[in-house]
Amino acid sequence: MTVQIKTWDEMKEEFGEINEDGERFIDCDGTFLTDMEEELPKDRIIEITCKNGLEYFTSWTNSLHQWSISKDMIKRVINEN
């Protein structure tokens, strides 16, 4: 499935930003980390893996990490494959 992820500012406005021990993150249904933000492409469009449509947590794998993406991080679905 191809999706576009909300911007940090959009999620910050919706869920608030937390800063603990110098680490910033967005505490939505999942946890959106600054590392995730840094690894997103500029257009914020990624391929995620999910079963039975869009579930609570899906998986985004890039060359360095596998991240959990919660439904509320997604701005729009581009292609459901």
C-alpha cells in the first residue's frame, strides 16, 4: 500500500510533541520519532506492508530500519495495491 505520512507539524498540532531526556517524539496511537521524520522522503510517500487492509499498525521498511506506522500517522492513501 502506498501512503503519504503527515508532517511533523501536522502531527504535533493534532497530538502534541513530547521532549524527554532531549528526545522529541509525537505520541499518537503509535510513536512517531525524529529518526522516522529524518528518514522519510521529501514527498513523505512510502510503501507500507499491511494485512487485510489498513490495520492499527503496519510496517514500513527502508534500508536502515523497520518502523511501525499507526493509522493516525497517515495523511492519505495513494494506492491500496
